Amino acid sequence: MVGITERNKQKLELANSGFSLRYIDEWQPKTTLYRHKASYNIQNELVRDVGTSIVGVPGNPDYVLRKARIGLFPWKPNESCECKWCQETDWEEKEPEMVQGFCDVCGLEVEARNSAGVSSKLTFHKRANHTEEV
């Protein structure tokens, strides 16, 4: 059970992260969080881009506060967001980061927003163009 002192600290930290002061009293059991910071794997490949969502996560204030510290918020990233990641984004010239891949049979270069998109494009390309060779 969270005491009044811990509750007030959470409320203050949530308010400093851009949440409404009433959030701690009126939180929903489940919520959707949006990435304000891109997620990369160990090979430094983009795994989840800014704006992607995670649906059905706990909505309690201590969980949401922990996730806010790593760039996950219950609102979509935008120019008016006050989080440090949105403040560092150049919204005028923001273009999606592209991931590149190459066909191991013919060397065709493909691009997509993430590694899953590259994989999908390469699979379709190989099925359409290299089915006899496999």
C-alpha cells in the first residue's frame, strides 16, 4: 500500500512528466502507451519507431511513471508534448529512419521503416523472383 507521502511524490513526478494532477486519482485499469523514444536492438537496428503503441498495459500510476521515464506515455508524440524526447525532435524536418536490407541471391536493395518491413519485402521479392532457384 502506498502512503500519502509516496502518493504525493508520484503525483508531483507525474505532473512534471506532463500528466494531469488528477491522473493518480482517476487512473484506468488498462491503458495504451505510445513510444516517444525509438527502441533499438543490440545490433543498433530500429525495432519500434516513435509513435508505435503498446496496448493493454497496466494503467496504475506507479507503472505508468516507470514507463514515462523510458519514453512511453499514454498520448501520441507531437510538437506540443513536453517530454525530453519530443522537445529534442525537429518536427519541421522529421523523416522516418529507414532500415536497409539486401537480397542474398541477386543483391537487390530494399528499404523499410523497420527490420520487419525489410524482411517482408525481401520475402515477397524472393518468392516472386527466385522460386525456381530455391
